[in-house]
Amino acid sequence: MERVISGIRPTGNLHLGNYFGAVKSFVKMQDEYNCMFFIADWHSLTTHPKPENIRQSARTILAEYLACGIDPQKAPIYIQSDVKQVLELYLYFNMNAYLGELERVTSFKEKVRKQPDNVNAGLLTYPTLMAADILMHKADKVPVGKDQEQNMEMARLFARRFNRIYDVEYFKEPESFHYTAEAVKVPGLDGSGKMGKSEGNCIYLCDDEATIKKKVMRAVTDAGPTMLNQEKPEPIRNLFTLLELVSGPEAYDYYNDLYNNMQIRYGDLKKQLARDINAFCAPIREKILAYSADEQYMQQVAREGAERARESADKTLREVREIIGFRSL
Ligand code: AMP
């Protein structure tokens, strides 16, 4: 069975965009592939989080993934910093990664622009750490969004380069994986663009009913259609996209007909949307709370995940050390 690995950045809570764009397909993938998920807490150090936040965000994200339906029996979940073997592979890849190529990575250049006073070496070598995460477990496929494509190119480059330097066929090149043919883009509630933490337009899976209602009722709309069968402007299209995701095609068709006949009342649509988002989130929210309160189970998941990851990592490192020439004396 092909191995799929995905790193999860522990930055804040999961929102509907994360769910429909990524986590929902992870839940399906775990039945079809040999999946592994890890919480990338070392990666998160590039922005210098506070110690108390590091632990808390790893716990939060673990509880949320479990609540969404990731089953650690099918797909181990581990915390990156529990598998120290990754650091050794990171070092080896860094020895064969060149300043020029790392500086050319678009996401690095973006960070340099956005945070000029914190251009640290961890940011520069983000692609080598990511390559170590992936190649450590010989992953075949890595589910990534567009923003990670270049890092995947780098992972393939480091794999090829290692093989060439040591004249081996050791690492295989991991593929970017798009589980569904068409990428789902979940829009925000602010009338344009997609739902995202930095946009401040998210509905989080852990939001309570009142918060969901408040956010949805405040969503941007317009004065309503002025012609029959009028094309929808972006803010309205966004509401319909959300409606289709959480309420399903019948609700979509119902409001779509009203829109086309110029009889739509956005207040009604929003009320239905808020109700359906809440109905969708409520069971997940309950599970998030239950997992968060179950310290013992969370520890067990992280411990067992780390054990399985270490097993696979140890094997790779033994072989890599041998190839590089670190034979025991
Ligand atoms: P982020 O929370 O921005 O690090 O996103 C993690 C992953 O969630 C991304 O790689 C996407 O696969 C997915 N994602 C985030 N926001 C959206 C969105 N608005 N629509 C669809 N997918 C999304």
C-alpha cells in the first residue's frame, strides 16, 4: 500500500476551510493508503512561539484531528519533536543543500519580505526539514496545497541529489498528492477570497452556536438581484458555496431558485446557513471537548504514534548512515 504523509502546522484552530480543503480527504485516505500524520512543531519555531503555546497548540490540533475522524489505529499521528531522528536526516540534507537554491524558494522570499527582522536559518532550511520529514518514511505521496509545490520539488531534488552523490537508488521521489480531482476552495465570510486564519474570516470547528450565528449573520451581502437569473457577485457566490458544502444540493437549489426569481431574502439564507454550519460542527465540537479533556488518551495517541514513526525512522537512518559511511567502529 502506498505511503502518504502529511505534516500539520500547529497554528491555531481548524476552520471550515481546513476541514473541507484537507482534513475531510485525510479521513477518507486513511482507509485507502498507509497514512501517517505529524504535527510539525519544529517547523513552527521559525516564528518563535512561546513555550506554553507550543505544547498547547500541539494538543489542540491533535484533539481536533481526532475529532474530525482521524483514527490513530489506521493512521498514526505523531508530534515531530518526539522523533529526533528527523534532525539527523535534516543535517545530512542541509550538507547537500545550497544557499542559492534555498534563497530562491518563493515562500522564503515572501517571509523575508514579511518579517525582515527575523530571517533565521530555520526559515531558509524549511525545505530540507520538510524533505527529512517526508523521505524519512519513504512517503510515496504528500497531500499539499499549491503553496507547498515548490517545497515538494525541493524534496525530490534532495532525494535525487543524495542518490547521485552516493551512487545509490535509495530515496524515491515523493509525489504531490491531490486526492480529489478538483481542489475545494472554501470562501470566507467577508465577501472575497478564501477562508483563512490570517484573513480573520473563519468559522472554526470549535466555534459555539452563538459565535457561528453571529459570524454568518454579519457576512457581506448586497442589496439583492435586480434582474432575473442574474450572475451572482462574489460575496453572494461565496454564501452559496458554503451552503452547498454544509447544507447540500437541495438547500442550494432552493435558494438558487429564489435568487434567480429575485425573491431571495439573504436573512433567511443566512439563518439556514448558520443552522446547518452549527449542525455540522456540533458533533465535531463535542468530540474536540471530549478529547481535550482526556489527557491520558491524548498522551497514548502521541506516544504510540511516535513509537511507530521512530521505528520507520530508525530503519531509514541506519541505512542512510551506512550509505554515507558512518559504519560502527
Ligand atoms: P493553513 O491552515 O492555512 O495552514 O492550511 C492548511 C491546509 O488547509 C491547506 O494546505 C489547505 O489544504 C487547507 N485549507 C486552508 N484554508 C482553506 C480554504 N479556505 N479552502 C480550502 N482549503 C483550505
